[in-house]
Amino acid sequence: MKKPLIILLFLILSGCFNNGNNLKAVEVNNGNEIKDHVWQLNSTVNNGQNITLKVALISSNSSDRFMQFYGTPFMEKYKNISIEFVNIPAIFNEDMKKTAEFLAENDADLMVSSLMEYQNLANSELLLDITSLSKIGFDMDQFVPIAIDQLMDNNTNSLFGLAPGFSSVALYYNKDLFDKNQITYPHGNMSWNELFQLADQFPKSDNTYGLFLPSYGTIRSLAMFMAISKNLAFLDKELKKVTVDNSEWEDTYSLIVDGIKGGILPDSRKQGDNLFVAGKAAMTIDYVQLLKNLTNSTFKWGVSKQPEGSTQIFSVGSIYSVLIHSKKQEAALELLKYINSDEIMKANNSNVTGLSMLPSRLSLISENGVDLSAFYDPSILSHLNFNGFSQLPMDFSVKYDNIFEEEMNDAILGKKPLNDALRIIQKKAQKELDNSWQNQR
């Protein structure tokens, strides 16, 4: 992401518009403060001047949701400010020139985007650099570090937006099943092998399993999840060579195949219900959204870190940025700060078991008696696209799935050894990958 040469960053000296405090704008040139200005914004507000902020949304975002969580309480706090919405046509998503023209024509002030959209907008120099917000008291040190790092431009160490929520995974466990079988609860330092060994301690009866992984409907998707967490890649960096026929991948698939054959975990392809929620599985690895389904659970449960040595899958939610050409950057920055404040995050996440995203503030790790620290593991790393999978020819994914499921099913049924199955997958998938790239030219 490129950093604009000269940026006006308006800094709020004190929280509220309507308390008579001033706004300070710091002119920044290549990261160095060169001049201060004082803005008498609050005096104009107190004189009755109304401000309308325009929030730009791409079609997938909801204006109703924005108003529910942020817009309505913000306008209740700042009576003189109203919010309108600018809906960016979906066809503009990857055409930054048209997007820039559209935003300028519609006088947009704040942008709501996904991570990929955010990167495109920042690279096109459409977003205000807010790196210096921390210098005037906005407590960015209270954010989950990876929630900031994932949005930083690695080339310039510049920040162009903030995300109040993120998604991560952790290990859930059924305390009642562990207590019933006198098995020690899982801990955060386990390896994947130790996790499967722990799951193997549970009796293989009553349709109850030691481990259930429902979020991964195919064996390949489960293996991909484990591979990501172990930093394995199924393709080389150029996305031209399949790399599954090796000892690291064989070890990963062995855990899954042997686990299914040995009754440690069910074949998720044949399961419709979530066995962990039903009390039929001792452990599961899943996203924070599972908390919703545990609201009325009949058993006691806990949350722990997923296996050590794994890098958790992490992704920020909607990202909020001030547009660089906004004529109301002061007010837009106040809205940005409000969206990402401890006050509004706590209000929006008051019901932990109803969370769809985790709050990005460290102060909210433990709320309502539920310890969420496993989701905030400081060792987590971000994986935006696993080995560039989204850049592959579209037809290859389907073909690869078919090859993989056929060969892995044979391995589970004992029709062929696992290493033979991986060798065949490698050969067939490489041929399909070569053909897909050839056809795309």
C-alpha cells in the first residue's frame, strides 16, 4: 500500500464534539509532523451548524446493521450529526479509478470495506493515513496486535483503517464428558498428535467421539485447516506445482484417516448435526460463532487454545477508514474512533454467547464470566489466502476436490495405503493444474 506524500490528519484532543473542546489537525509529510493547526469545529457545532457524514458501503455491507450498532448511538451522542449512505456499485469493486470518481462525486467521508477492498483502496491512495492517532491519546495499544498488524502496510508501516471485530478459532471441550471419564482437560500447549491422543482416551461407544470438526465438510478441507495451522502448503509459491506427496502432508493426513478408522472422530461428510453441541463429542475446534449454539447447552464447557505450534486462522471483520478527500475529516475521524471505542464495543458485545465477531479490544477478553483469551492468543498469525488459493484457475479447485475425495476415501476404506493415495493425488492434480493454467492463457 502506498502512503500519500502529504496527509492532513485531524486529531481529536478530547472525545466529544459538543463540549467546547478544539480539534487539532497535524499535517504529516512522510511520517514527520511539520505544522499544527487548531480547528474551531466545536464552536460551529454549538452555533447550531449541522453536519452530515456520508458512509460509503459496497453492496455486501448493510446500512441497517451499521445504524443499529454504530450510527444510531453515535447520532444520539452527537445531536448535530446525521449519517447518510453511499452505495458503491458492485462493478466498481476492482476498478479503483471508477471507485475514486464515484466517492468524490458523492462526497463520501467514511469507507466500510472488506480486507481485500481495503488493500485496493489503500494502494490507490484513497484512504487517510491514521497511524498517528495513537500519538494524541487514541489507545491503539489496547487493540489485539494482529488486528492492527493485518491492516498495516508492510512497506511504509502506515495504517489506513481500523476493524472493531475479528474472527478466530479455538478448542472447545465438554467438561462433563471429561469429568465422567476422569480425563484431564486439554491445555494450550498440546501438539496435534497429543490432541488426537487425548481424543483417543474416550470410549468408542454410544455414538460419542473424542473429537469432532464440523466446520470442515470434506476431508480435504479439514486437512487444509490443519495444514494452514502447521504452515504447510499444497502448492509451491508460484502456484504451478502440487506439493502434497511428502512426509509432512502424510503425517497430517494420517491423523485424519487413522482417526476416522479408529473411531476417534466421525467422518464429517456423513454428519448433519453438530455432535459437540449435541453433547456427543468431547472436543471440537471451531470459530467464536459456536458460542451462539452453546447458549442453552445442557453440559458445562470450556475453551482452550488450539494445538501448540499451530498458527490460528485469523481475519478481521469490516474495516472502517476515513477517505482522504473527505471535506469533513474531523467528524469522520470522531466516528471512526467511536466505532472502535471501548464504550461501543462493550455495548455491542454485551452478550458473549451471541457474538459473531470477537471485539478487537484486549479489555474485552473476558466478559460475562466467559474467558475468551484462547481466541486472543498473541502467537496467532494471519492467513489471508492460503498459499494464494484464490488466485488459482477457477476450474482447478473442483477438479482437485474430486481427485482428493476419491483417493482419500479409498485410503479410509483400506483399499490402498495412504502414501499411494497421496502419490496418485499428486500426479493427477498436477496434470489438472497444468491443463488449467494452459487453458487460462
